[in-house]
Amino acid sequence: MNNTQNNWSRRKFITTLSGAGGAAFLNPAFPLAASQDTDPVIAKIVAKTIGIDTHNHMDVPFIKEDFKSQNYNLKGALNKSGLSAICMTFCVDRPKLNEKGEAYDRFSICLDEMDVLLKNNGISRALNGSDLKAAHKKHQPVVIQAVEGGHFIEDKLERLEMAYNRGLRHLGLLHDNPSLVPLGDIYTEPARYNGLTESGMNVIKECNRLGILVDLAHCSDQAINDGIKVSGKPIIISHTGLNTRPGGNEKMAKMMMPRLISKEQAKIVADAGGVIGVWTHLADSPQEYAENIRAMADVTGIDHVCIGTDTKIAPASNDQFGTRTNQSWEHVSEGFFYTVVKALLDARFTEDDIVKIGGGNYCRIFDTGTAAGISVRK
């Protein structure tokens, strides 16, 4: 469909809607965040999609003495965005970890704080695909509890079960800094282990057993390949971009290049049933972001791409940096997902494509990843 046809289709829809007295905006299928000025075609797609940001930071204080109830408006920020859910992610390796047990203490404190935050906002954690569908049907935002880095495990696999019982359902195996008990090679560090360590592989197997989706972002290519081989379920790389699209800022492109994925590696992930999240970094406009998604989909196929912004939906108590999800681009006032849907439509993605990219692909592997008791590969 060309732009002329696309614009004509939207105008026809709007005209039909107006003739019906704008009744669609009274239909509860339309999210409350859609204003009267929102293009009804966009509002319709947002409403039908379980929109998910697969990597959204919600960092909280690490120090127990700094613990305090989180009282910012997470629900309001989510409603404005048009997203149905975020993978609510935190890390424990900043500042540097110095002794065993420290990462586990930080991990527990962060979960405690997030319990308070979610209670204050009346938001629950989605534990499986059915929870996502049920919350979307009720027009209630939810979160998927995620962590970036398995530093807290320290070769004690029973800690994964504790985390599972606390609601963790999405585990990023590695992050920027090595674990005190190494799990594998990080893509921004020199290779030391030729991929994953035995400990890293054991964590993946235990995640498969419990029902925790494995995220191999921050892993070297060999570590990704090792993870794919050992996992009995599809994996996700929640936030990256193609290394052929580093953006126009040379300094930023040079800094971010080690974090980008090659076409060859992206194809390996897709061929194994995995999904890759395209981040908003290195995209200076919604249009460029849609082009980056198009480039990834051309490599992997439309069924293996999702949204993973690496932004923050709302401020945290220790927040000093990081882009707000709803302010991902300058001079854009609409909520994040509304903006992205418009850009994808303008880039000639179909409605079915957008539903898949926006959340359908993630829902598929989340449903599989959170199913417990599936045997793993030897």
C-alpha cells in the first residue's frame, strides 16, 4: 500500500466514524489515553494490540537505608503511552559489586521496593500469557517483572526459584559488569570464557524448568549461540539494533556499536524461534525508528521483531539519567505507542504486522517461556 492509499484509507475510516457520531470513542475497546484528537485508525490498532516494551527500566535504590515507598504515577505514564505492559527491569551491578551476597541483597531490596510501587499504583505482575490477555481484556496495565543480569544467583540456583516465587518471569542473563561467579562473555568486554560458562548454562536450564523467559541481551555472539543450544525454549534479545544502522551521530554510533547485532547473528536468533527487540537509541525520530524496525524485520522476518526501548516509563527515586518513554523524541506530544504505531503505518507496515511487532511476537515466546516443566536440551 502506498502513502496515498494509506492516507485515503485513514480518511475513509475517519469519515465513517464521524458518520456514526464518533461512537467508537465510547467503546471500551479504545484505551482511555486516546484523546479525541487521536487518529481513530491508530487508536483502533493500539486498542487491539497487547503493546509491550520488552525492556523498560524501573531502577530503585540499592541501599537498604534509602528504601522508601515509591509513589510516582506509574499507571498514569503507562496509560499515556498506550502500552499494555512493560517488562519492568532493574539491574544490581551498579555501583560495582565487591563481595558475594551483595548482589542478592540488592536484588531483594529492589523487589521489595517494586512490591510497594505496584501496590501504590494498583498494578499487578503478569506471570504468564494468560495474565497478559486477561489484563488487556479488562483494560488494566500490568508489568512483567524482569532483571538485567543474573549477578544475584552466585551459583545458588535455589535463588532463581525464590525470584520466581516473587514474580520474576524475564531474566537477562548478563549486564554491563561481570558477575562474581561468571556466567559468560559480555559483548562490551574482551572474551574470557569462549561463550557461556557452565554456571551460565545451568541458569538457562533452571529458567526453562521453572518457567522464566531467558533474555540474552548483552551476551557475545558465542554466548548467544551457546544459550540457544542449551535452551529448550526460544530466547529473546530484548534491546539492540542492527549494526548496519548506527545512526547519524558518529560519537554515539562508535560508543553503541559493540551493543548492536549483525544481520548474520540476528538470523541465527530468528531461525531458533527467538525474538529481537529494537531499541529507540540511535533513532532521532519516530520515522527513523520505524525504518530500524523495518531493517530488522527484513533480516529476521516479521514474526521475530519486537519493541525494546531501554528507556524509563516513569522517574525512579535514584534517577539521574535515561530517556522517558513518552518523551523518546523531541516535539512529540502523543504517547509512545501511539507515536510508534503512526510511524509504522507511515512506513507501510500492515495492521497485522504492527500487532505482531507491538506485542504479539513477545506474547508468543513469553507464553512458551513461562510454561514450567518443559525438558531442556542436554
